[in-house]
Amino acid sequence: MSAAFKIVDAAEWDAARATGAYRGSAVDLADGYIHLSTADQLEETARRHYAGRRNLRLLEIDLDRLDAVKWEPSRGGALFPHQYGDLPVGAVLNDRAMSVSDDGVMTVGTGDA
């Protein structure tokens, strides 16, 4: 199994769970795909894009359950997984509460998915 991670607003994730799929954040929708990160990329993603944010969810995603993932160069030329299309709730292995401090440090709670 290959896994990736997605940081989402808790309210957006609650709505996705009710419908069965996450359609993406405003940035995802504008770019045409859902931005995912590997475990090694996650801290920098949180620092750059979520500093000062509370009430987030950290989703661990089974990439083997997705059929529209492309690995594409992004930050510094590193390959990032991008999901083209919705993210089915059933592909999420773990869902944990998360916040990111003003200086970009992640705090992740226990899983409850």
C-alpha cells in the first residue's frame, strides 16, 4: 500500500463525509486537481500553506484506492501526488484532528475515522 496525506478544513471534511467524496479546497478547484503530499513533504506543506490554521483534519489516503493520481513535479522539482477528480471518502485510512501554529509547526491528534 502506498499512502499520501491531505490537510483539509474540518468543516469541508464533514461535508465531504456526508456526500461520500471530497471535491477539493478552493486552491484544488482552481488548479484542477487535489494536492496531496507524501509523509516526507507533509511538514513543509503545513508550514507553507496552513500556518496559523486551526480546526483542520489530516487525512491519510490509500493511493491504491484512487485511479486518477499523477505524480508531478512541484516544490523544488519534487514529485507530488495529485488526484485528478474527487477524493472518495472510502480511500481515507485515517482522519485526525490537526492544527498548525503561527510559525508552521503541526500538532496532530489521535485518529477517529
